[in-house]
Amino acid sequence: MKKFVFILVLLTIVFVIFVFSPKTAKITNKKTHFWQVASIDTMKYSRDVAREKLRDPSFDTVIERQIKDIAETHATHVTIDTPYDDEFLPFLKRWVKTARKYKLKVWFRGNWSGWEKWFGYSSIDRKTHIEKTLKFISQNPDLFADGDVFGACNECENGGPGDPRHNGDAKGHKAFLIKEYKATKSAFEKIGKKVSSNFSSMNGDVANLIMDKETTKAMDGIVVVDHYVASPEQLIIDIKALSKKSGGKVVLGEFGAPIPDIHGKMTDEEQSKWIENILKELFNMDQVIGINYWTNVGSSTALWDSNGNPRSAVEVIRKYYKENFLRLPADTQY
């Protein structure tokens, strides 16, 4: 009888724990797909205030806080958008140094200021762009680490000779992207760093024009696209179409919500739900090998407010980034 009572009490305890204990949403699929790059973008603070904060040592506290927050999401990379010009190199190094402290790889997503005439710089042409980029890599080998990714000319259509959708030079645009990728790939090999330099992003419509199968193959099979659409469903449709047309794997160079002109205003809960709906689809798409959430702070899509307080979407990002981190092969080189 005592034995029966003991078993009954034990079963009751197990039942109570199971029914009444708090539960968290889990990723229930059993696929082994993973993102080689799972990043969060810092553009509003790593690029937009680069000149303003260049000589402000107190800004290191801001860098520290932002990098720490991103690292705690289990991101593989942090995206740093500081221009590559000599003027901004000390500022870039401050960001990179802090990223290394928190064991993050870096997605270098800057450009030469002259390409889009940032900060009052004079315009540069394609030839100069490649020459400056090769010099930047060769003279700064310690800036890079194995597993980093590098974009030499991000949203290239916004500067230089212009947008190939409008200037009639799609052929020249393709040739430039390929030539610069081959040159930077060789440059990183020369300094002995395993850095993927085919991560120059472009607008979705530009990608549809430029990234045919031949061009994608020359870029080693990757298409990096910055793409904002109203619904997660449309984003998935567009990614599948681009992958099929290009014959390559897709990296989302930018995604996020809300963009007011596209999504309207969103509450904290609505933003979180939108991001959850897209990540649960992207996480199991073999076509997608990398993502970069835009941005961490300072935009309508921000994950943290200006005081560093997280929005609900941070937990959604953390859930998927943590699961992705657990799936990464031990010897993965991004």
C-alpha cells in the first residue's frame, strides 16, 4: 500500500511540473541547415557618426555596449559600416577591437567615401576603387581575422557611374563586381587570411538585373541582396526566385521591419511577430546561407532603443541565432 501511495504521489508531482511549469517557444524542426553568417548591423553608429565621434574617446562606451548586446544574441558576426578611408581607420579599428573582445567575426560593410560622396569626399571611379581597396587590405592585415566577410562596394549602384537600371551599363557593372572580387580574393590570400570577399550587397531589383547565372558563378555562387518588402511571404517568394534565376545561394545583406513607407508603423509586438514569421522560414531555406538584421540601434527597425533597452524582437533574434550557433560545425570557416 505504501509503495502504491509513493508512486501515486510521484506521478502527481510529475504531472504538476509538466502542466504548470513556464514554457518557451522552441524551434521544433530537426533540419541541419545553418546560416554561415548571422549578423546584426551597426550602421547608424559605425558609419553615420564616424566623423563626429572620431576623436571622442568616451564613445568607446557606446561601442562596448552595442557590441556586447549583439554578442549576447549568439550572432556569428557584427556588421560594421565604417568607411575605408584613412581618415576613419582609427574609428574602424575601435569597433573591430571591441568585436574581437567579444569573440565576434566582422562583416566589413563600408565603402570608400568618394564612391557616394559621403562626408564631402570627391567622386572616384571604378579603377581607383579597386586600387584603393587592394591597398587597404594589404596595409591592414591585422584588421582581419579568419571567418570575417568583406564587401568592397556595398550597394554599388548608389555611386560611381550610377545605377545599371538607369545608365544602360549593366555589362560594365557586372565586369566591375567580378574584377574587384577576384582582386580582393587574391589580396586576402596574400595576407594569409580566410576572408570571404564576395559579400558586396545590392538592391533586390539590381540583383535581378545583374546576377545572372554567369555572373553569380564568377562571384563563387553567392548573391547578397538588401531587400525590404511588406510581408514575410513576399520576401520568401523573392528569395526563391532570385536563387533560381541566379543559380546561387542568397545572403540577405539587409532585412528588418518596420520601414514606415513599406510596413507602416508597428507596435513592439507587431515588430516581434513580423521578425518571428520571417526567421522561422529563412531558418530552413537551403537557398539562404547568411542574414544581416538592419539595424541594432537608431532606425525605425531598431532592436534596442537609444538607451540600450531591448525590444521584444531581441528575444526572437536570440532564439534563432542561438539555435543557429549550436548547429554550426566546429571547424566552420565563414
